[in-house]
Amino acid sequence: MEITRTPSRMESDGPFLIKQWEDFGGLNISSTTGLADWQVTETNASSTELLSATLSGGVLVLTDEGTEDNVIDISANAGVRVDTLKAGAPVKFQARFKTADADQMDIHIGLNIKDASMVAGAAADYVMFRSQDASAALDLVISKDSATTEVLNFITLADDTWCHVEFEFVPDATTPDLGAVKYRAITNGTVVSGSVPAAGNFADDVVLFMDVQAQLGEAAANTTSIDYMGLEYTLPALASTAG
């Protein structure tokens, strides 16, 4: 994963724009928290996380091995805590993914806490695009302490078809779990965008990590491919009391 800071610490005392970008040109992954760029959690050791030799540009392929409800979860080991950022500065996330059989996989992709509950379902604090088993509809779910704001069924996934997703959260300068979440998705020739108030449900007081979870919806192998994931935010100046 590439992490850049602009301006560099050698040039300025901040504020600092941080960009985390993963294009999967290589794979630095471990099951141990904090040991590599990414942490992997599997519920079946027969599952695999491998770079594609047939797709362009660097793609990570998650293969669920065929046991219904088997989960593969990959979580970045560098994240962001909103209430330590420059006041009012946006948090941006984007990713591109596809799944071979879109209505036979539970997909979550976005920002998530590190919590064992994520392999059994949604954690208490997260902001993720979600597609549930038996439906190829895509939702956006914003959750703090298990209270949620949801945008349901705003676009439909297709089998083995790329979908780009993104959101931008602009927090309130004094109450950072408030603010608007702008979202957009592009797939199969369709573009859908919108905005929704976070309504106090954007998790601002925990560290959130880029995360993707694929949970198999039937007893047949299925794959989820990740082309890229990116996260952008602004740290305060060194003289600030935040952070």
C-alpha cells in the first residue's frame, strides 16, 4: 500500500493531506494484526487471496471455497479516526470490485473497525457499501454504535461486472459525527449519485480501516475481485490540539 503526505513533514508543519492507495500490484498480507499492510481473516483455510494473472492493472481475487456462509475479510492496518482530523476536512473513500455471482454473495466494502464480529456480520461502527445474498442490489450503510443511516437499493450489481464506488464525508467542524455523506456508484453503464445526512451515525471516535468482506451465499465456490481501494483525509497542523 502506498501512503503519501502532502506537504511532506520536511516542508511544513501542516495541515497534511494523507492518501492511502492500494492498487494490488503486489500483496502484503498476514493473518496477524499490524504485521503487514493488510490483515486477512478466513473462516475456512481452503479459501484463497491471490493476485490475478489474467486481469489488467493489479487485481486481488478472493475465492470462497464452497461452504455456505464462509467469510473472507481483508482489512488495512492503517486507518483513520475522524475526531482527530483537521476540523471540517472531508474523508474520502473509493474502490472498484466485482463478484462472479452477484446475488450469491454478501459483500461489504468501505471503512470498518477491527472487530471479530465482522466475520459474523456487520460490526458496530462502519461506513460500507453492502450487497446481500439473494439480491444484487447495492446499499450504503453508515453505522455508529450500531445505530444506522441507510441508503437502500440505489444501484444493481451484475455478475462478473466491475462496480466503482465512492463516498465523501464532510464532518461538522464541532460535532464530527454529523455532516453529509455524498456517494456515487458506476456499473454496467449506469451512474448513480446522491447525498444523505449522517445524522450522528458516522463513527468519529474509533479508528476505521479500509475493509472488504465476502461471505458466500450458497454451497458453491464464488470469487470477489478488488481492483483498487483508496482513502483520503487531512491531519491537523502540528500546533493543533487535535490528534
